[in-house]
Amino acid sequence: MNRSAPTPDDRADRLLAAYFKAQLPAAWPAPPIPVQASTRPLAGVGQTWRTRLTLGACAAGLLGLGLMLSGSPTGTNSNDPRDDGFLKSGTANGKSLVDKARNTAK
């Protein structure tokens, strides 16, 4: 690094560094000793079953909500008048969809 004549920025840096070093205490105080936490007794047998029952109810509720929002458990909704069954006969390569689209366009 090339040292040249001090610039005004260097002087300001030195003044600020000296000021903040003077503000720090010479010796830091000792850290506070934490109070020993009391231990909780383990959950009883009734508490365990209540927790499992709550978890099961939540899982069943989420599953039911997902099925309700999807329309039906099987994924088909025959009550929709806009459903023309276009995607029901589709394959992974899409060839049947392309053929069906060409036939409906004619």
C-alpha cells in the first residue's frame, strides 16, 4: 500500500477513532450469572393422548379441506358445464391431445 500525505478524511478517521476508543470502558463488567431455570415436570399420559388427538384432528381437517377445495376426491367434476373432457383422454406425450384439438378445429 502506498502511503502519501494524510488527507482530511484520514484526520477525521483518526479523530473519530480516538473519540470512540475514549468512550469505551477500560475493563468490561462481568457478565450477569443467569438464574437457574426450574425444570418442568414431564407431561402426563393424558396430556400425550390429548396432543395426539389434536394433531389427528388437524390432519383430518386439512385433508378434508383439501378434498373440498379440489372439487371431489377423484379429481373429476362432472357437474361443470364447461368441462368438455378434453384432458381426460390425454397421454404423457400429448399426441392424443393434439389429434383431438385438430379434430375439433375442423
